[in-house]
Amino acid sequence: MELYDDLAGQVALVTGATRGIGAQIAQNLNELGATVYASARSVDDDVPDGCEKVLLDVTQEGDIEAIADGVFGEVGRLDVLVNNAGIGEFGDDIVAEPTDRINRTLATNLRGPMLLCKHLVPLLLQQEAGRVVNVSSGMGQVSDMGDGSPAYRISKAGLNGLTAYLHGEYNDHGLIANSVCPGWVRTDMGGEEADRSVKKGAETPTWLCRFRPGGESGKFWRDREVIDW
Ligand code: NAP
């Protein structure tokens, strides 16, 4: 696979970069030389050193428009969009799933990335190989759905659908769109029992951000290997 050795001169947006996997991806991209816009919901929250903080709640289309028109309108460039922001409230079957959890989870994990793409794909298409990296989960694998937590599982299955859609619609125009499962990672969401460090969880998402023009697209990855949808 042809990869950029560094991302000097390139511009990235990482959503949900205040902590966990998103903060690590933002830090990695910054260390690779990209100008990184790292999203936070509160002015009081920190993002990794060297990154530019942008205020964004992915459930608020107004925030997304403000970034697309304001920040990126001014910068005039976006090479990489990492849809990382997500919530994971795990529970029982669909009968027991509270409706407000279904709404919240789909709004954050699926509708948010869709609206980010709606407003930012035009800028990504101006590059030879704009990249979208959707941070998904094995829990959203349609081929192996398992049980419990339907809102989360279906939000991630939907996010994978977004990846496949973006590939089908725009790959001919250079866009590279991929989904990635980071594995089970020790974050606020993953918990202390998880078997992976944040650094390990951010490895394959960061690798996908380095794909060069013509790189593989429209796939679901874990540990740099393609996995089933
Ligand atoms: P985390 O530690 O809970 O961090 C979540 C991040 O998303 C925080 O920065 C949070 O910001 C942000 N966020 C939540 N809702 C948001 C919203 N409405 N708008 C903007 N930002 C929002 O989670 P994580 O474990 O790093 O997870 C990152 C991604 O990996 C998620 O998409 C998750 O589903 C996926 N994933 C994680 C695991 C795992 O084991 N950890 C496994 C598979 C997939 P605030 O600080 O403002 O809350």
C-alpha cells in the first residue's frame, strides 16, 4: 500500500478529539506534519498540543456549517476527515432500548458523520485524494451482529453504509473512504478492562489517513487488514 510518509501541507479534521482514540489520532496526524483541526464540544476542553481547537457538536448542523463555511472556507483546504466522535451506551435488546438513547446514538454516530460529509465533501473533492476515515466498530458488522446494544450496533452498521456510499459516489473522483474498527480500547467508552491501549487503537485509523491517491477505498479495516462488513 502506497502511503504518505508525512502529511506536511495537508489539512485534517478529527471529530471528538478531546480524549480517547480521537485525541490520539489528532496527535498522530499532527506529528506527521498535518495541520490538524481537533474538535471539542466545550471551550474548556483541551485538544492535543499543536492542534487547532474547533468547537463542534456533531448533532448540531449549525456547528458543522459554521466550521465548513468559517474555518475551512478560510483555510480553503481539507485533505482528511476523521469521523471519530461517538457515544456508546450499551444495553439490552431493542424492546428495552430507551427511545431517547436510539435518537441520541443515531444523531451522534450516524447523522453527524453524514452531515459532516454533506458539508465537507466538496472541499475534500478539490484534493487529488481526499480521505474520509469513519471510526466504526466490530459491533456494527452486519455479517456478525451478535446481540444487545441495538442503537450502537445499528449506528455503526449505518456508518459503514456511509463509507460504502461515499466510495460508490465519489471514488471515481478520487475520494478514498474507509471504515475502521479500532479494537477494544481502554478509553472512557471502552473501560479499563479493554485489551488495547489508546495508541494501539489509533494505529490503523492513522494509517488509513496516510493513503495516497488511488489507495484502497470502500472497505472495513481492523489492524491494517480488511474485515467483513
Ligand atoms: P471516548 O473516550 O468516550 O471519547 C469520545 C469522544 O467523542 C470525545 O472526544 C467526546 O467529546 C466526543 N463526542 C461525543 N459526542 C459528541 C458530539 N455529539 N459531538 C462531538 N463530539 C462528541 O470514546 P473512544 O473510545 O475514544 O471512541 C472513539 C470512537 O471509537 C467512537 O466512535 C467509538 O464508537 C469507536 N470505538 C471505540 C471502541 C473502544 O473500545 N473504545 C471500540 C470500537 C469503536 P466530549 O469530551 O465533549 O464528550
